[in-house]
Amino acid sequence: MKKIILIAVAAVLVIIGVGLILFEPVSNEVGKQEAHKLVDEFEDIIAQAEENSSKAEKKSVRKDEKSASSAYTPSYYAEPGKPTRESLKRLLEDSRRYNEKLVSNQGTVKTSNYKKAALDLKEYGITSNIYCYVSAPKIGMKLPVYLGASDSTLSSGAAHLSNTSLPVNQKNTNCVIAGHTGYIGRTYFDNIRSLSSGDTVTIRNYSQTINYKVIKKKRIKPNDTTNLYIEYGRQLLTLFTCIRNDKGDWDRLIVICEKK
């Protein structure tokens, strides 16, 4: 009987050990699939925006059938969860204006302001707070990017730091996107350290696909913000995460990319 108990205990310990070994890779794979699902939903929103605009146009024409004119006037308004082609166009225009205002205000922003969303996406019919997604084929990364680097957004994916440029196809910009490293069950920016000069990083927003190439990788101190500034005439994307130093504290790892 004692021998049977010992065998049972040993079997349980083996099962626990195997579970602990498999927990991290399985959790990471689950997290990866969840991120890809959000990206797929993002793509669906783009496709549905065209349909939403077509429906609005047909509705307007039917409404005006009794009048002398049935011309459709595009509306920039969109119902919650139903962005239209026109509302996404307005989002792009507002994003460009946001970026233009930043150029003359560099160095005047407190770090705490990075947590606030740059724009309210609900105004454009988008309820997910996902502005775009970032991908890097070399490291198998494809993540939704939320607006505002708050604790909640960073626990769901990557996050755009407010008061840095929004990721649109525009010069005089430096879009900074942060992501966690070492987050249990999620491989967010853990692997950006494996990116090398020349590697491709892509941003897909609601209107554009923008390809960048990695030009530099640096370790910096937490209070060093000089690499987050806009450089005139350039179009930059900076990936930003935490990394352990030899003292057991946290530094920052940044991967600087420039539009191809």
C-alpha cells in the first residue's frame, strides 16, 4: 500500500512538473492567437466601413426619392461600432493635424501624459480603441496597437505613447509604440531584441500600410527621452520596452525604424 501511495505521489509530481514546463509556451501561443484574432477583427472593420458607407448612401437615396434630388452627401458621422469610409477619412485627417501640432511642442510634455489617448476613436465609430497593428515577420510579431500607454492598454497589446506622432504616412514624425517584456502568458515585445538593421516592421492603420526598416537598436535609461523626439524631414517608428540591466534594475530597449 505504501508503495502504491509513493507511486501515485510521484506521478502527481511528474504531471505538475510537465504542467509547469508547458505553461509558458502554451500560454504564449494562446496569447498569440488572441492577438491575431484582434488583428483579423481590425481588418474586418476596414472592410465593413465600405459596406457601412454603401448602406448609408442607399438609405439616403431612398429617403430622397420623393424629392427632386437624390444626390448622396457623404457624412463623417458614424454609429458606434459602425465606422464608415468617411469617418475613417476624417480620422486620417485629424491624425495628420495632431502630428503637425507636435512638431513645435517637443520637449514640453510630461511622461505621465503618455497614458492619455491621443484621439477619442469613438468619435469615428471605433469602439475597440485599436488604432492600428504592428507586425514584424522576422520575429512572428503581429499586435494590435491601442491609443495611450496606460496599464490597461499595455496588458492587452502594444500602445501608442500620446504626445508622440500617430502612425500615419507623414514626414516630420516619430511614432513611439510601447510593449511589455516578460509578461506571463503574452509575448508582446519580448522578441524585438532579435530585430536587426534592415529588418522590416509594418504598421497597418485604417487607411494605409506603412513599411519601415530597422536602422538602430539602443539601450537607454528610463528618463532618457531624446530618442523619442521628432527629427525634421524623417519618418520614424520607435519600438520601446523594458529590459533588465546587470544591476537587476530596468533599462529601456528601443528599436528605431525609418520608412523605406
